[in-house]
Amino acid sequence: MVRLCLNVLALFAIIIAAGLMWQDFVSNQPSVLLGQIWFEIAPQSLQVSEAIIERYIDPCGLIMALGCSPFLWHPIIASVLQWPAVLFFALLAVIFNLIGRLFPRIKSKKRNYNRDSF
């Protein structure tokens, strides 16, 4: 069941990547960035997620005794948001597909419908 869900997510990511690739081909503008898409869909959630990640998820922002500056949002997530969206969704599809292959396939029982096999 997990394998099926991951394969469906990979299929959705492939469809999104194909749509974005088509949009890049037909437009005269440069590739659409992932952060630009996120900002166009929900600009407030972008700011809220930055604050939440820096304050509550990043270990350097969460534990002051470490004495380091937060590193999750600005070097990592901000650089991913500068990637072309096609690249991100294509990589996401590959990752979902590879993780889905780790789970065993559910094998169904073969039924014998011959009348002579009773």
C-alpha cells in the first residue's frame, strides 16, 4: 500500500514537471523558479514557514546553547527555492519512485478458474 501511494505521488510529480517543462518551452521567459511558484500560490505561507523553520525546527535556532546561527532556511531551503521548478519536481518523482521500490510488492493469489481443477 505504501508502495502504491509513493508511486502515485511520483506520477503526480512527473505530471507537474511535464506541465512546467511545457510551459518553459512555449514561453519566451526563463524557467520558472520553485520559490516563485510558491510565492504566487501562497505568499504568506512562505514567510510563515521561514519563521517556523528558523525558530522551531532548526537545531541552532531551537537550542541557544549550541551557539551557532540557524542553517536550515538560508543556505539549504533558500537555495532549493532558487532551482527551476521542473528540476525540483523531476527529482521529487525520482526520489518517490526509489523509496517506493524499497517496499515489497503485494502479490495476489492466482486463481484457477478451470472447471477440471476441483
